[in-house]
Amino acid sequence: QPYDHMLAICRYLPKDAVILIDGDLPAGEWDYLHYVQGHRPDVLGVFPGLLAAPWYRNMWMRDGLGEACDQRFQEALKTAKKPAELKHTQFLLDECRARNIPVYTTSVFGETKEGHFIPEGLVFRYLSKDEIPPTPEERAEKAKEILEFLDSSQRRGNYRMDLRLQPFWLRYVIGAWVRAYRSTASDLYPKYPELAERALRKAMEMDPYSGKDRVNLALLSMDERRWEQAEQLLDEALLLEPEMPLALAAKVDLYRSQGRLEEAAAWNERLEERKRRP
């Protein structure tokens, strides 16, 4: 599963891109595919946690960013605020975009407040603060391509989340695919509801013990006035997570939309009671 996870990422990245890889597991995946098997020699993989080390910067500069970048890096270090690593990450993102290099990441770096992280399947595309993010229409069209890419990607072995039996690395990989399908569904809706439902059902298959996808499917069904399906999905979500506020609120909306006001009031009371508890 880790191999197929990074293989899909390698297939997705455009030519001459930079990818920031966060965490030991994806770093190991990248090193194996990139350095051992030779996948995507045109792509520069960077581990942000090591950027403060000169030996590491020298290594990735040889792969394409050059000495001018390191000179600017040294200037940035003189004014960097603690923790310095966060400044390093933002510097590298800015430097790459200034050179019009496509930048992708395996996670959102919350400390970098100056740009945009756009989810695209298993990765995030970074845009600087001066770049205009894609419109919802553009994201919906891109999401159609991403859904086809995700569905066509090689996935061998077990992809059903089970917190009791699986090691962390397997849960991490499955979680990455679940997140990819969820974000794709979000971009597809409301323009392509059928495709959004397809993506949500993929996420639900992989993470069957979470009520989140069932609630989102129920909300989609409510928008299309498929009341019985929505009610069944919400009941399933509440069996999994009995006090889930989002599911309780959706129950209220479901019954109000059908004019079942007494049932809506009863569920609203249950929702308000839940809100009062810590």
C-alpha cells in the first residue's frame, strides 16, 4: 500500500515539479521510489524538517535550484523568527513559485499563511499569495480528472480502515486515499452530484466506521429530494456516532424539508441538548 500510494503521487506530479514531503512514512516511500527505483528523476523531493541543515540544502540544490537560492536562503535565516523551520518552509515555497516551478505538498503546512494549498487528490498544489486560486467551476472540472485518476490508480491489498487491527502505516495510507476522495467529492458538488456521490461512496468503503461520509451523502440526497435514502444514511451515521452534531442537525433539516415538524422539533431538542454538553 505505501508503494502504490507514492507511485500514484509520482504519476500525478507534472514535469519538473517540486514536492514537499512531510512525515517519516511518505519520506521513506519517496526515497525508495525516487532513489532506488528511479521514478520521476525530473521531480525534486524536499523534506522541510531538514531545510535548516546546510548539507541537506546543498544536496537538493544540486538537483535544480542552484546557488542563488542558497544565498537568498542565508539572508532569510538572518531574519528568521523561531521556530526557524517554519520560515524555511515558506522561503522555499516562495522561491519555487518565483521561478514558476510547480509546487506540491503531501500535507498542508499550517505555519505558511502567505499562500494557498489547493487539494488535488493525494497531494496539495501550492499557490503563492499573489496567485489567484481556481474558481469553484475550475475546481469542479479538475476534480473530474482527479476522480478518474484516483479510480484508475493501482491499489493492491486491503483498503478498509480498521483501527483495532492495522499498523499505523496502513492507516496512514488508507487515510490519505479517504481524504483524497472526500476533497474530490467536495469540489465536484454541486455541479456534478453523481460524481460527487461516487467519490463519497469510495471514501465510505475505505472508512466504514466513520459517519462523516454518510452524512455528506445524506445531504446530497436531500438536495435531490431522495428523502428515504437520506434518512437511512443518517440513521447509519448515528449508529456509528450517536451524538454527532452534524448528523443531528441534518435530521432536523430532513424532517423540516418534508413538513414533518413534530419529528423535526424532537430532533432539534436532542441537538440542543447535545450542544449544552461539553
